[in-house]
Amino acid sequence: MKNFTTYQLKESMFSMTDSYTVYNEEGDTAYSIKGSFFSWGDNLTLEDASGNERLTIDQKKIALRPTYLIYRGDEKLAKVKKKIGLLKQRLEIDLPEGKDYTVKGNFMAKEFEFYRGRTKVAEVSKSWLSMTDNYGVRVATDEDHELIIATVIIIDLLMQEEEQEE
């Protein structure tokens, strides 16, 4: 059985851009995520508690389906694509090494899980007693925590976009 690390991801309520703070199990800030004020599409930066840039998230401007690219420095780490299905929502996270993730669940209810093959490696659950989007995120200790947190942010952005279209 895998060991998991738990994070609390909170969206900032009063911000002109997409902004989130991620807290570790001790309640300390582990990461902050900030969006660009003037950008076409979503463009965010994930920084560690010391302010060092760890990842960037860039929405692909021209794509048939919503697509995001995640970079670590100049290296493309992952491509996140929303899959269209009749009954279930799904995201695929393509990694260069072929160790891809699949995210399954109820995105509108903000309850979903990350899988590598058939193995669950992370789970996400929204806190319902909040005015902003707050998530509990459990990640297997041997997985890329930053990549999974960045993907949770992308899912939140996609759901906000769908809510605005309704």
C-alpha cells in the first residue's frame, strides 16, 4: 500500500488573477500559484515557499479541445488534454517518459482521482463549506507532487470556464 502526503489547496478570493495557495500537512505554505494579469489564455506560475519558480502552466491558444502545457524550466513536462466522453469526464496527462496519468471522476462535483495505469496515485476532494474553491489533495509520496497540484489547478480552471459558459 502506498504512503500519501496531504495538501490543502485554496483559491484566493480577492485577486485580479487566478491565484492559489497550497498548504502542507503542518499548515505551512508549500506552494503559491499566480496567474498573469495580461495574457491570452491561462498562464500561471507555481512557486515553492521560498519564491522559486518550480513549474509554469500555459494554455495552448489554438486547440480543438482544451489543452495545457506544463513546463519545468524550459523543459516541457506534460501535456494535459480534456477528453470528451458521453458519461464520464476524463483528462489525460501525457508525460515524455510514457508514464502518463489519467484523471477520472466527477469534475463538476470536484471529486476525482489520478491513475498511473490501474494504480491510484492521487485523490482530490473539494471542500463544500467555502466561498472559494478549496481542495484536499492526497498524493502518493513517490509521485510528482508539483505536477499533480498543477493539474488540479488546470481542472479548476476548466470547471470555472464551463460554469461561465452556462
